[in-house]
Amino acid sequence: MFGKSLYAVFAMVALTATACGSGEETYASIVDKAKNDKKLVIGVKADQPGLGLRTPDGSFSGFDVEVAKYVAKELGVEAKDITFKETVSANREAFLQQGQVDMVVATYSINDARKQKVSFAGPYFVAGQDLLVRADDTKLTGPEALNGKKLCSVAGSTPAQKVKESYAKEVQLQEERTYSACVDRVLGGQLDAITTDNVILAGYAAQHGGKLKVVGKAFSTEKYGIGLKKDDKQGRDAVNNALEKMFTDGSWKKALDGSVGASGFAAPQAPQLERY
Ligand code: GLU
């Protein structure tokens, strides 16, 4: 008798420990997770200067990181309680679907295909697809001059998709995991240009002072959204409210000037939120 109940007590203790220790409690909305855990895991880029960059001390900097911190704070989570996790273009949907991150702030364009898998708040920034070439390149002057060129972009990105859809005949496309890998290949002369959003390219041009230049003829509209778990309507509304506040209290402009501003990229106005 005694043996049995002791076993039951042990079993209960073991069960409770698993429930508490795993930290795997799932929440219907990021709002509940932030409120109860006071912690968030946020996916950002780690190699995009001015936007999402891992610094030598292991922390992250850039406009996306500032947006993430502001939104987290509005949800009740302090910057010190955010775990930033590197995402690349191809794994953002999967990271959200699998719960590896609670939100993604990573130069992440809102589009219909992605909306099948995740939800978006925003947009909080509008960029456009452009080209980054070596500074001495006088021929590649825009998308109309792409014939016969070797381009580099990133797997799972909208610019790579656009090249495959609209320029498949005239260009050879190399897809890398990250844009920084592309930069090395263009600097090394193996490839002619990198194509992705102008604001990302401006960061690399500034990083490699004088060796690379942005062509400056944007040929798409990239609206950056904050990726959330699909159907988290409560989360989307809360994040949109946070963005609205960030636009109006001056923090958005301040964050932009202090991050992207370093590359000389002309700061646009805050966009109109798309609430749905
Ligand atoms: N904004 C584009 C996208 O979401 C390109 C930048 C990126 O790959 O992060 O695919």
C-alpha cells in the first residue's frame, strides 16, 4: 500500500517537473506568451548591416532588431528577455510553423504565398528589388541590361523568385543561403551582381566602402512585415498597435536614422499599416 502511493507521489513529481522544465507550453497567441512567460524568441537576420547583424559580442543590431525590441516591449517583454535567433530567407516560414521562433523581423516581404503559412503584421517598411554591382561596372545599369549576366540571390527570397519568373531566359542565377555569401562572389569577380532589396544592398555597399554600388532602379515593391504564427489575429492586432505607436511617437524614424541611415539610404516615410 505504502509502496504504491509513494510511487504515485514520485510519478506526480516527475510529471510536474516535465511540464515546468520543458518550457514548451504552447500559447494560442504571442500576446499570451509574452504576458505569461515575459520572454520571446525573435528571428532576425545576422549578416545584413543596418538591418539585422550579429555583432562581435554576440548581440544583434540594426533596424529590424530595433523594431523587434520596440514591439516586444509593447507586448510586455524587456529587451534583455528577448532571445534573438538567426533566420535565413528560406527558413522563416518553417521557424514560425514549428514554433522555433515567436516572431520574425527579418526583411520579410508580405506576399500571398507566405500568407498561406504565416500571418503578417505591418508593413513597417517598404523597399524595392535592386542590383548591387562592382563600383567600376558601367554596363549593368538596370534590369533592362541583365542579358547574359550572372546574378546572385538567396534561396527562398522574393528577389530570387522574381528573377526565375521574369528573367529566366537572360540571366544565370546562383542561389546562396545568405546575401553575404553573394557579396563575396561579386567582389571576387565570379558573379556580376547581387539582386535583393535596395535597403539591404545599401548596407553592403557601405560595408565594403567604394568597391560596390547600388544601381538604384528598383523593380519591385517589398513590404516588410512582422511574421507571426498563422491565424494569430490577436497577435497581429497587438503588433500592429505597437507599430502604429512606433511610427507616431518618433521611435520609428529615430531607429531608422540610427541604423539604415549609416549607409546613406534615403529614409522613406512610415508606411500605411494593412490591418485585416
Ligand atoms: N524582402 C525579400 C524577402 O523577404 C528579400 C530579402 C530577404 O531575403 O530577406 O524575400
